[in-house]
Amino acid sequence: MTTTTETTALPDHPSSRDLDVPSVTARHFGLAVLALAMGGFAIGTTEFVTMGLLPQIAGGVDVSIPTGGHVISAYAVGVVVGAPVLAFLGARLPRRALLVALMAAFAVGNGVSALATSYEQLMVARFAAGLPHGAYFGVASLVAASMARPSRKGRAVSLVMLGLSVANVLGVPAATVLGQELGWRAAFWAAAGLALLTLALVVWFVPSVPGDAAASGRRELSAFKVPQVWLTLLAGAVGFGGMFAVYTYIAPVVTDVAGLGERSVPVYLLSFGLGMVAGTWLAGIMADWSIFRSLIIGGVGMAATMLAFWLTAPYGWAALPVVFLITTLGSVLVVNLQLRLMDVAGDAQTLGAAMNHASLNIANALGAWLGGLVIAAGWGLRAPALVGLVLSIAGVGILLLSAALHVRGRDVRA
């Protein structure tokens, strides 16, 4: 499909206005999108607050901090497993009803997490809480796009994703303080409460959106036969891994490399969160211009900021604006990966849209693991930024391979 903003230098990858989603009318578009974004806020809060309360959680279930860190991995595994499975099973269901069911399951998973009395129980509960994550974002993105005017579909999807970004600025710090003051279980109860609030808002404000009556197991699985789907997922898993390589080890970089005090760490984390908010907003505007170009800009920009972080990290506050730019450009990449999957998956849109967050959780694990390897090898605390540089360049390379396959005559959906 062709848009007036593309050139022959890149394949005819669409802008968000070309997404093939059915249109529905919301009585209150802003409130409907807010309801969907609230789910992202709830998910972002519970996903990242575990990192902030890890010492308390580990002590609460009587394990070491490194062992307690496995509960974070359990949630990520739940996302990777749940995204394709729940999207596969729910493709034919009415989408508002599916969103309600996913938020109900998310509330239960967090409630059970709060009630867990042993490490084993908590591991299972966190895995269960992660299951609805990817499917929720996938379905919510489809619903948001279906409610928006053709010229604003990208911005509608970015507003849903904005909930996840705002969670890093408001939800995670607030839930961390709550957990520190009232015990770590209170943070999971708060996440469960946010999920129930989302459920109510979705019922009240999101219009009824029919499922895909023609969906079948075979058709949904056909997404995995599309080379462009795999290339897009790989671009996310590899290219976005660079952000997590830096984010995971930001605290020791701030204190031991930049020479700043521990109280400076929250300021850097706030800069990360504000960058996510700015990037998610910017991504919607860019997507309405060109999804593919936005992906290239996001990937190349992340590579440049990784190098800039490596250079500026020893100079105190000089690296603060750089971390803001890392997550700004990373969010441009994430939102446009979501939109691209919604397009290249063809008729299997539910599964395609949901798989983005499975890919991003693989990026989380890959970036943190590779960053830890180079530190352990004695390359220093700045080395994860060079890992991020390599991963970002690799992600751009995968996107260019995708473009090359298209130019050679292999259609986006073939």
C-alpha cells in the first residue's frame, strides 16, 4: 500500500492511517482511551515495582535477593507465554469482553501474589500475573485504532501505551513507597485495585467491539508463517534489548562511575520515565507520518544515545539528558513495532498485536543478561552501554533486511 509520504528509498510500509482495522464509534473517545491506558498503567506499575521492592519481597518469602530476582523473570516468562496463547484463544471473542476478562485475570494474579506465603507460591503467582500482559496491550491497541479517525490511529495506540510510560513516573514510585511503608504485599494489592478500576472503566466507556468471527486457530497461527512478523519480533527482541542493558545497571553507574550519591539514582530513574512519556507521545505523531521510517529513526537514535551515554557517564550529571533521550527514542521504537505487527500479521491481527510485548520481555532478559556478562568479564560498569550500541545496530540491520526482502518482491504479508 502506498502513502504520499513514502519514497522509493524504503518499501511501501504504511503509516498508521493504513491499518486495516474495523471502525467503531465511542460516545466519549477520550474517556474510552483513558480506560484502556489505565490498564497499561496498572500493568506497568506491577511489572516494575517488583524491582524497587526486591529486598523486601525476598525477605518476605525468606530467600536471598538474587533468588528473589527470579520472581521478576517469572513475570516475564508469563508475558512471553500468555501473549500468543491468550490472543490465539480470544481472537473470536468480543474485544471489550476480552479486555474485561484479561483485567480480571490480572487482578487475580496480583491478589494471589499479595497472599503468597512461600517463594514457590509467589513464583507461580507472578507467572500468572504476567499471562494477560501482552494480550491486553495487543487487544487494547486494536480497539484504540478502531475508535480513531484514520489520520490519528497511531496517536490512539500511543495513548494506550502512554499508560505504561506514566506508570514509571507515577505508579512505580508511589507503589514503592506504599510497599516500603505498609509492606511489599500492599504494592500488589494496589496493582489489583488498579486492575479492577480499569475493568470498570472499560465496561463504562469502551464501546462494544466485535471479535473476528472469521478467526480460527489455523488463521491466527498463520502469522507465524509470515517472515515479516518474525523479522519485526526479532527487531524488537534484539534492538530494544539495548535499553535494558543500560537501565538494569543504571544505579551502580550513577554512584560508582559518575561519582554521584545514592539520592541521585531516583533522579536518573525519573529521567528514564519522563523519556518514556515523551517518546510514547512523539511516537504516535511519527506513526501517522510513517511507521517504517519511525522504526529506523528510533533504532539509529538509540544506537547514537548508547554511545553518548558511554562517553558522558563518568561526568556526573552530563549523562542525565542522555538517559532521557534513550527512553524517548526507545519508546518511538516500541510503539511503531506494535503498529507494524498489527499490519504485517494480516488477518491474524490479534495474535500479531499481542506478540510485541512478548518480544519486548525477551529484550529485557537479553539486555540484562548480556550487560551482566560484560561487567563480569571485567569490562567495567559502562560496558553495558556498548552492548546496547551493538544491539541497537543489530536491530536496525534486521529492519533493513525486512525492507530488502520487501523490495525484492516479497510482500509484507507474504
